[in-house]
Amino acid sequence: MTTWTRPTTLEFPKVWVTFEGKGVTSSGTKQKFWIQDVTDDYKEEIIHYIITGYLKDTPIYRYSKFTDDPQSVEDYVTMWRKILDQNVSLICLTQDGRGQTSVVGFNIYAVLHKNANRNLVEIMKGRVSKMVAGTQSHIWNIKDIFTELNIDFNITSWGLYVLPEFRLQGIAYELLKAGREIAVALGINVSVTLFTSFGGQSVAERVGFRDITKCSFEDFERVNPLFKFPGIEADSSKAMRLMYIRYSDS
């Protein structure tokens, strides 16, 4: 999945987007943010926020009790580190009044080729990671998205997260929308992403993503009795949705 490498001809690191938040600072001004490439000095900080925040906030990981299985956490962290090394992930940053830079959120992107192995179960060792990867691989393989969309490459998000203190300012929307900038610069005109939560799906719809296929959590159990996320319906998450956007149309 991670054999693709970023062209050396593309500027790195690059600031892709600047914008103002919805809130107002203590001085009465709009807070300013920017979205740039993830550089090496931020990668382990992102891994920290994945473990302490993303895995606990994202319904499929929370309701599978993912963090109770250290091997499963290690499996996915290993995968995320490899994805980060493609150098196409994005980080949102801001500065306070003293000029101190803080991480606001991130979107972990990977570039996938049509011949890439999308069976995640093969690289997992943990009990829960195998189960979660099984559901993700199942929905990715319901349709041949590369043939259906007539593409050789797509850029896909493997984790969109905003720190709690920066939520409700449109950061997730900006991070997802910014995928267009880096994709077009790479000559990739389609993003296909598996959105597993109601919140993520809502943001994706606002950006312009449309369904390719979806699978309800009830249907996952029919496919395999081990594909269980007990209580996830209480989180308003009814299904995983594989969604796409064609940037030439947006």
C-alpha cells in the first residue's frame, strides 16, 4: 500500500491553504490557521494524538475497544507510520499571541495504485486489528473502484482528526477540502476514502464526496459474526461509507 513515493520535483514542505477560523480570539480577531505537509518533526506528535485521541474518539475503534489490545494498536501505528512516510499527509497549525505554533489537526493521506494490495488483514497480528481491518478490507473490495472510476491512482485519507480545543471551527472541513490541492499537484484527480463515522460522513458530503458503496454495521455481522462493534448505533453511526470525489468536477 505504501510503495508509492512523492516526486522530488514537488516542493516540500509546502503550505497548501490558509484560512480563518469561525471563532474569535481574546483580542477580538479571527484566529488564523494554515495547512501544510507533515514534516518529520511532527510525525511522532501525530502518532501521539492518534493513540491518545483519534483511537478513543473514532467510533469503530472506541466500540471495538481497540486500545485495550496493545498488539492491535501497534499494528495500526506501524501502518500509519509507513503512510506518513509517503509525505502526502497534511497538518493544520496555528500560532498564539506569543508566536508559539500548535498542532490543530491532521489528515493522514496515502496514495494508492490500482495494483496495490488492499487486504489489510494480512499485515495485522492483533485480534481487534484483524477484525477492524477485515471490515475495512471488505468494503474496499465490494467494488473494483479503480475500474469503476477509470483511474490508476487515488489519494485516500486514513485518519482525519481535530484536537478537541479546536473543534467547531470548520477545521475538519478545511483539512478534507485541502486534499484537492495536494492531489491536483500530484496529478491525481480522484480521492476515495472510507468514512466510518456519521460526523466524518457529514463533512465529506459538504466537501462534495459521493457514495461508491456502503455497508451497515448490521450487515457486517451477517458477512462475518466476528465483525462486531457493540453499541456503535448509539453514536449515530449506522454504516461505513466508501466515498469519492473527482476533483476535475469540483
